[in-house]
Amino acid sequence: MGFRYVAFEGDPVGAKRKVLQCRNLLRVQSTYVCMRARCNEHEIEVGMKAIDDDCKGKTFDWSVIDNITQSDEAGFHQIGYEDLRKKKPKYDEPLTLTDHLYELSWRTMYEREEADSDEWNYGHAMLGFWGGVVGIGLLNRIFTLVLSWLDRGSYGQNRPNRVMSKLRTWTRKHITTPGLFGYHCSHPLGYCTIPPRLQALTVFAYVTLNVVLSSVDYHAFHNNLSYELKSSQIYRYFADRCGFFSLVNMPILWIFAMRNDVLIWLTGWTYATYNRFHRWAARLATLEALLHGIFYTVSYLQSGKKKYNLESKRRFFWMGIISVSCMCLLCAFSVRPIRKRFYEFFLLCHIAFAALILVGVYYHLKIFLEEFIGYTWACVALWSVDRVCRVIRIASLNRIGHQSIAVYNPEAQTIKLDVPVRSWFRPKQGSYYFVYLMHGSKVWENHPFTLSSWTISSPSETTGAATRRPRPKNVNLSFIIRPQQGFTARLRDLVVMNSRNTKDQEAGATGGAVPIRRFQSPVRVLVEGPYGVPQTLRLDRYNSALLIIGGSGITVALGHLRSLLDVLETQMPIRLQRITLVWAVRDAAMFFEVFDDELGDFWRRQSSQTTSRLKLQIDLHISDPIAIMQYSASIAGDGPSSRSDPEKITCLTSTSTVPTSTPKGKRYAELPPHVNVIYKRPPIQNIIESEASLCSDKGHSLAIVACGPSRMVDDTRAAVVAEMHNGHDCITFFPEQM
């Protein structure tokens, strides 16, 4: 180490350190003589291997000192620490080190190796942390599946004395169901969303691990041969560790961003959960990369502006600046307002900046040869595997030559999209698919939609051996889409422009005859999926189910109802006895659109099952202020008191007085008795309190599913937690994503 800072005859001007260390005979002889004098045979063997690896075999072997005797060695010039700080002459003979300089050299190398070892071990602790988290999730999934399997034969009874039932109840009450603190969870707090408590604790532990491990075990000392100042040593070690932590976090954030993530299948956690982990891994990687650059810059400036100017001209330096800048911009363009309002812009920036980051990091690390490049290739491999899996899903699912049908109802502000596919697997509730619109110039854009219903028709059977082979089924996937902006708005405009303007007579389930203008058009779409973890929730394994739905979140409820039909068709008795659907909409048009098809079909088919005791209750809450005012005026004679008192208006809940003088009123009157139309927002706290009390009194289990606007989901979560603390341990809460 000490010979690195002296000059020998034959050193080429401007040569790299490894060239000077490996190719200059005088420096190599000095090193070997020092090793022979101060190391045992094992240490010499280890040292020679390290030199050979460092020089890649391009150096002198041990025989170059065979002709140097101990008497020759005694006559060599001996240099000390003070000589390194003087103006460096060029030596024309081998040198030896004083004991003091040797000790400083040894400690400098030892602390550097210890810092590198800590950097490597602590960096990979991040991988170990997430390995442990996924392992716990896997064990929990196995445990849940085993309990579900054991429950298969107990649909007619409950098992209150299950093993670990108290632990599961305590966990749901205090860890998995509540938000981190206060009210906010799905609903944003400013520009941020607060994850549920368990996810928040996981993220907090991850952030804490990064902070602690990047701050401990630094050992600086005076007269370090590489960095004379103790502060310079700390800056350099800290910068190196932050850079390595950022590099290790990159494959983590990449795998959490994959659609085709095997971790989702292993743990049963949703894509939204891993997406939260992805965002925090990205934030930490960006912060650590920024600190890496800042403290390296400070370290260079402490060595003088000449050193900084020299390093700043090298490719690795400005490639690092490009990478860090792209990471910062990517995080800035990923804040919630931009994601919500300018999603296409966010997506393009995400892809472009991610590619620039990988290229920049690759060339930033290329000076280290293969030591760190593998982490960037891991990111490329994960990205490539995900894209290949997407293509395979699209190719295997879509039927060539079959067009999809889109029907737009402007009154209900909904699009029903029916897509014919060929699938080897039966669709499941909770699945979602990415839809590509193959019209216009943005065919690469896609949007996820939850599957609302499906129909299956097997291909025609043939005789012979072919009948024994498993064959894909012809499946029609149905999606209910609420046009907003961007992708969904383009789909709506396309249907309106290309449609046959038809006036369908809404006879359907209610027998009405109200002309509704619909726009229907064939469209070319591709679907990619299915995604999600559809087996997480089985309503048939609970005694009661409460579905709290807002707007287009009805697709989640429809998926569960459609899956229940498959269970009922098996003629097996089920535990589920009652479903209460609380659906909040702005007006009734969307309800009638859905009721005439999916909901009405479920009611008719479920009623035909003689073995079923299942009861469906629908409470439709209409929250449009204009509709509430009109309703108030119609039943109160348009009196001033009914118009001027908001409390009276919002408390009008009777369906027996719905006016029948209008077409809508006739439709209300024709609704079956299990449907209540209520002109006010749903009182979620009261609804959950009533359902929880009823189930607790009967000793029944209750599944509560919430899907809708973020405030509604947070209201439901808060009410569920409150009832759990009131002693109603029968509740299990399942928040869903719209």
C-alpha cells in the first residue's frame, strides 16, 4: 500500500494505478520484498492470489526477487510516512517501509476492506429483509389455504374454537385492518396516500433498516494513506455505501413494479400492495443515489479543485449525474396529482427515465468491470421477462377475427364492453384485465378494468382421441366502464362516432318500455390477463356478506355474485345466507343499466336454485342533490319547507311513496321488493353497526367488501375498526381497488 504513493523510474506519465502497480518492476520487487520480510507463507499465498486477480495475471511472478538477498534488502532505501508528504522524487531501486508506515499501510487496507465488507453485507441485508417479508407472506398464504381447505366440510356450522382464532382476531383488529393512524388510508392526505397499518409498518422497518445500516460502522483514523482527513474517510465510505444501497434497491423496485410478479401469486397480496413497496424502494434508491453523488463531490473538493476537474471529465462521472438527475425527475413526475390527471405523460416519463437510468448506471459502473454490473442486468432481465409474459398472455387469450362489442349508455354514463376470448382457465371474481384499444395511433396504451361478469361456451365436441384432450373454452368477458378522461374518453368517442344509433326497448327483467338511446359499435381490442389474486375472498365461506359499493365499483360486486352462481350450480349447500348490497350512485340510470343485465340475471338464476337459502337485499342510495330535490318536491307538494331544509331532504328513505307519474317512477314501482331506493348518501357507520350486531347475536361471520371512492372506503374501514373494538369480532374487511 505504501509503495502506491511513491514514484519509480519507468512509471509512464498519466498511467492508471493498476498499470503502475502491476507493470513497474521496481514497485513489484519492493512489494514482494516487503511481503517476504513481514508475512508468513499462508499470508504470502493469499497476497499473491489477490495481486494476480487485481492485475489479471499481467504482472511479474515471485522469481523477480530470487536474486535479492537479505543483505541487499538491508541496503535498500527505507521510506517513512513523512517521505510520502514531501515532493516525490523518482526512485531507481527497490524500497522498504518503516515499521510505522507499514502499520499505517496495513490499517488503511484493513479499514478499506472492512468498509467494503460492511457495504456488501449491509446492502444485501435489504434483499434479506424483503426475502423475510415475502417468506412471512407465503407462510400466511399457506396457513390461510389450509384453513380454507379444512372449512370445506363445515358450511352448515361455525367453528368458534379454532386454533389461533384469537390471534387472528387480534391481528385483524390491530394490525391488518386499521390505517396507520387516524382516518386516511385510501383517501389521499395532501399529495400522499397513507398505507394500511401493516404495510406502513413494513415500509417503516425497511426505511429504518436503510437509515441505520447506512449510518453505522465507520472507522476513521489520522494519517490514513488514502484520505488524510478523518472527515474525508467518512465522506468516502458513506458515499460508497449509499451508492451500493441504491444499486441493490434497484432490482427490488423493479420486481415490485412487474405485472407478472411471481411474488403476488406466492403471497396472495395485491398488485397495489407491491406498488406501494415499489414507490418506497424507488424513493430510497433515489435519495441514496443523491447522497452518493453529494458526498463524493465533497470528497473530491477536499482533495482540491484540480482533482474535481479531472474526475468530472471522465465518463463515469457525468453518467452518474445523468442517472441521479433522471431518478429525481422520475420521482417528481410520479406524484399523485400527475398520476391522476396526466397518466399518459406519467407513463411515458416513467419508461423513458427508467431506460436512461439503466444506461447511465451501466456506464457509471463500467469502470468496476463485472463487480457491480450484474445489478443493472438483473433489472433488464426482470423488465424483459415481464414484457415477454405480457405478449404471451395477449397471444394466448385473444381470438383472431373476432370483434368486441361496446355499448355506450349516455344516460347512465357507462360503457359495457364484451370481449370474446379463448381461455384454458375459468374466470374468477376479483380478476382484472388490461384492455388495448386497437384504433388510432396510441395502440400501446392500455388500461386495467375489473371483470364484472362472464359467460362460457365450450367448443363443439368431436369424437375420438380429441375429446380426451383438454381444450380451451370460448369465453365472453364483460366489463363495465365509466368514461373519464384519456383512454376511456377515447373509447366512448369511438363508440359514439361509429355506432348505429339504436333505441332499445328496456323490457328486460322489469317489463318496462322506456326508450333509452344507446350507442353500439364493434371495436377492435386486445385484452391481457387475468391479473389479481382471485382466490383471496370466497363469500360462500361466510354467513353474511355486506357489499358497500360506490359508482363503477359495482364491477367488484358483480364479480362476486357471478362467482356465487358457479358455486350454487354445484348444488352443494353453502354457509352464505344473506347478501346486502349497498350501492351509492349519483342517479338511478346506472343502476337500471346494471340491474336489467347482471343483477337481474343473478336474481333469476339464484332463485331457480331449489337448494339455495341465499337472500339478496339491494339498498340503492341516490346522492345527486338535484334528484333529491326533485324527489322531495314530488312527495311534499313542492312546498317551500321541503326545498329549503337539507336535513329533511336527505332523510327521505321511504320507497313506498316514490312517484309513479314519470317513466322513472314506473320503473321504481316495478322493482322487486328486495330493492330499496333511498334518496341520501349511505350512513355507513349505522349500516355496519346494524349488520355487525345482527351477526354477533347469531354467532355468524360477516364479510364486508368495500369498493368505491376513496372516502367511502376509508369511512367503511373506520366503521369496521370501531365495531371490532366494540366486541364484534365476527367481521372480516376486504377493501378493493376501483
